[in-house]
Amino acid sequence: MQKAYKLLAAQKNLSHSQAKALIDKGLVLANGKKLTLARTELPQNTSFSLIEIQKPQVLFVDENLLAIDKPAFVESYDLQSYYRNDGWMLLHRLDRETSGVILLVREDSAFSKKAKEAFKKREVYKEYQAVVSGIIPESLSINKPISTTKKGFACSKVDKNGQEAITHIEPLSVVGKKTLLKVVIPTGRTHQIRVHLSSLHHPIIGDSLYGGISARRLLLHAHKIRLLGYEIVSTPPKDFSL
């Protein structure tokens, strides 16, 4: 037995720090399963493979708005750094493993001020798709307050003293013991969808933080956003086809 990052470094000709970074980013599979802890003890014959990160694609751009199709495993702030030289800044964020529509606006522009105000007033339509464990047979709304702690990383939970959080879900298809959901959120708390679905005992597949079964990635995708007359849509990846 040997620590995972040391085995990975030897097998892929990497430094120990490079191997640890890849594991911390969720980009390493050990015998086909995602590896989450660099110091996990594994057998010498463990087979490693690396998840390739897709390149961000522009979905729409005009003088006001830049809409990007964010790949999984890309940090939102890294996307901003790609486009910052052209004057774009993030309007909102997505979790690192969440894919889909993310919006940037011109810094300090009149449109950016209107867009930020629309988010505050809950005038933005945000629709996601998620694949969860178990069967959810009918539509329902989840209204459970959420609180978040940040000690090295963010972690949220349902908390009666937390902030208001509302999530609407609708089953789109069921295959075996998995359900593909349409998810609409009027509010935008940290990890809201993940926490709410976990609270129903139907965690998102790939969500190791909130009880989901292991998968190559978190199966959560920002499918559609509507604000201030714009509608931007991102087609979910093949992983979401049930």
C-alpha cells in the first residue's frame, strides 16, 4: 500500500505537488472511481486515469453580456481571468464541478448595475438539470432555510436560523434508480440545490460533500438563464441522458 499521490506521481511522471493538485481538483480516477483524498492508501497496482477538462465555449456575446458554457472542473474566477483583459467580470458564480451557463458583464456599466439589481430582486430565471439517486415521481417545492460556514471550503446545511432558500423540482425522466430533474431556484444560496436535494435523501450523483454516490463529476448543469430580455441556454452534457 502507498499514498495515492505518490503512486499517481510515479505512474504519470509527475511531481508530488502536481499529483496532489490534480487529486484535489477532482481530476483523478483510481480504478475508474473518482479519487478525493491525496493521502488515501492504495495498492501498488492501482490504475489511474486523468479527467480531461473541456475548453469554455462562448454561447452569446454583445455589448452588454458575455455568456459562457462553463465546463465542469473549471473555477468561475478562472473564467473571469480569461476574459478580464477585455473588460468582462463575473455576474454570478457556479460551483467548480457544475457545468453550464455563466454570465459576465462589462465592469461598472449601466447594464451590469441593472443585472445585479435583477439578481437581488429575484427577477432572474435560473433553471438547472440534475441527476439524483432514487426515484422522485412528482414535482414539488422545497422551502428550507440554509446556513453556510466557510472554514477552508464552503459547506452548507438546512438550518431553521439560516437564510430563506426555495427550490422547485420537476422529474423529467426516471431510469432504474436515478431521476433526471429540472430544477428552478428563485433564491441563490451557496450549494442550495445540492443541500436541498440531499435533505430529501436524493443527493445529486457525484456529490461527495452531501452524500451522493461516486461518479466522474457532480451531475448538476446550469441549463438556462433569463434576465433583462436575454435568454441563454446550454445543452446538458451526455452524462445527463437517462
